[in-house]
Amino acid sequence: LIVARQAELERGVWRYDAEDHRLEWLAGLAREEAQVLLEEARRFTGAGDTPPILAVVTARPGRVSWKYQRIAYALLLKEVGCLLQTLYLVGGAIGLGCCAVGCGDSAALSRRDSLDRMKAKDS
């Protein structure tokens, strides 16, 4: 999650830690890079303001392909589709505006040490 403005979470970048089922603040991602991603989301959606929270979905094809080999990419796409459907359903049920954006500067996410450490930790 990239948080621009929200009362309960500090502004910045947060990662879901599946092992402990909690959000982990990533201090290593520069605010400037987070702001670039928020601005891209605003521009691509045509919104007037940057979103208060941007949920960025990433995948690790290597973790899936070791087991599912040829169908790994199709499986990842299906999983992302299920995730987006769930986000839209939950967001709609609680009155949040949701908009999936299928583009952006993914290199901005991978440039920082904190995310590189996450890759090493999950390998």
C-alpha cells in the first residue's frame, strides 16, 4: 500500500506480511518514488486528486513456476483477477471508490533496498 493520506496509517509505503498477517512499514522506499506512483495513478484514472491509498499488486513468477511450470503465468493472471474482484466487492460494500490501473512505473518499486530484501527473504 502506498498511503498518501489516511488517519490510521503513517504516510509512506506498507507491505503485507503474510507470515504475521500484518502491515509492515517500508522505510526504504523514498517518498519521492511513492509520490510518482500516486501521481501516475491520478493521471491514468483522470482523477482530480491523488488517491489517498494506492494498492500495488506485485507477483513473483519464479515462486509459482517451480511448481506449475507452463501454466504459471496464466495462474498468476487468474489470481490477480480474483484479488481485484474481491477488492471491488469489499470496497463497494463499505462505500469505497475502487479503480484498477494496469500500468505504472514498476521499476520505481524494485529500485529500493527494502524490496530487494523482501525478494531475498522470500526466496
